[in-house]
Amino acid sequence: MKLDLHLHTTTSDGAWSPASVVQGAAKGGLDVISITDHDTVAGVHSAQEAARDLKVHVVPGIEISSTHGHADVHVLGYFVDPDSDALRRHGESAGRRRVDRMKEMVERLKAQGVDVPYESVVDAAGPDGVVIGRPHLAKALVEHGHATSIWDAFDRLIGDEHDAFVPTHLLEPVDAVELVLAAGGILVWAHPPAELVDGLLPTLIEAGLRGLEVYRPRPRRSQVLRLESICKATGLLMSGGSDWHNPDRGSALGDFYVNADEIEGLLHQGGL
């Protein structure tokens, strides 16, 4: 069984619609996937509907954004209730905050002589876009001739270290954990930054964190071994996913996958 439990769609900042992601997953030989859009579950039902005629099982998921100091901390919620009132309210609030954030980034770019209309960012998000993110701004920058590619836009203009960057500041990490618990989900820390793990992990475990995203594309072996060791020592579940957004990044759905035995505990907790 091949699984990829970290995929994005046009509902947030992915390139493909939920149905297209499911179709691509089937074509790529994946058996189980999770749609984990940023701060919204709006694409889950359409993905599950598309999967009915294909040999793909869709785990309802979400990636919740939070901030610890000046660092982003993302929490994955698996097996959540996509009709949860708590997630619906969060999605609406996050959408408003992301609009304000994006407008501020557009203004900061303008002050640097890089003029891109906010409306172009909205257009880049497309009709399905519930969440507006930096990839949409990067696409607009390319379309207006300010960058040669999305990677170039991040590298020179809107990456974390640049003056135009504005943190999302939606929730504290503990609040993100509590939100997923309220939606009946299983909590996994997404791509945990090495420099934050030792200090923040005990607090997140106390709040209800259940696992770590251990397996990802192209990690250093030492990183994987360290996360595996932490999970075994603390009893945390292990998960894995590609964090796939866009085929233009050089990978197709199914190029990366985890095997069922690698994340057996998580699947068992989720009833699979």
C-alpha cells in the first residue's frame, strides 16, 4: 500500500483542484492520500466524491498554521470531521486574516518599487481559492514581470527573510492543537523544524499532539533517524507526506510515498 498524507489543492495554494489531485494520485499509483489544505477543509468532500470511482482512499485532513515567536509551526489534523463547526469558523477567520496579510505584503512590495495589484493575486488563486497564500503572490509577480519564476519570487522578494514578508499570525501552536482536537482529528506536527523540536515538543504533547511527520521527500538521513528516535522514545505516531503543491516543482504525485508499515500506528488510530 502506497500512501501520501500531505497534499494541497486549489482550495488553498495547490495547483490542481481536489478532483484532479485524486485523479493524479490514482495515476501515480497511490492507494491512500490526505487532502491537507492550509486552514480549510473546503476541498475534502469534492476529493472524496472524486475518489468513489477510483481505487484511492481520501483521509480528511487539514494543515493548521500557527506561529511560535517568529517561526511558523504547522499542525496536520488527520481524520477530522470536514463538517466541524470549529474548522468552519477557523477557515472563515483565517481567510480574512490572510487577505489582510496579503494586502500588507502587496503594499510593502510597492514601497520597494515592485508594483503588483492585489486583484492579480486574487486572480492567481483562481475561483476555487478559499485561502490566499504566498504562492499566489509569487505567480502574480511572475505574470507582471517582477520575477522569472515562483522560486525566483520567493528567493528575491517574498521569502521569510525579506522585508515584504508578513507572518500569518493566526494561532499559537497550542491553539492549533486544540482546534484539531475539537474537530475529532489526530494531531501530527508537520515538517517539524529541527531547532524547535526540543523546546516546543513537550508543550505540544501536553496539549494533545499525537505524532510527527517523519518521512518527507529528500530529507537528510540524520533528520529522519532523529525523528524516528523521538517517536519511539515518546510513543508518538509517525506520518509521512510529500507536501505536494504543484507539478512544476519537478515531482509527480506518486513519486514520493510511504508504506503502510512505516506509519502503521497512525493508520490504526484512524481506523484504516
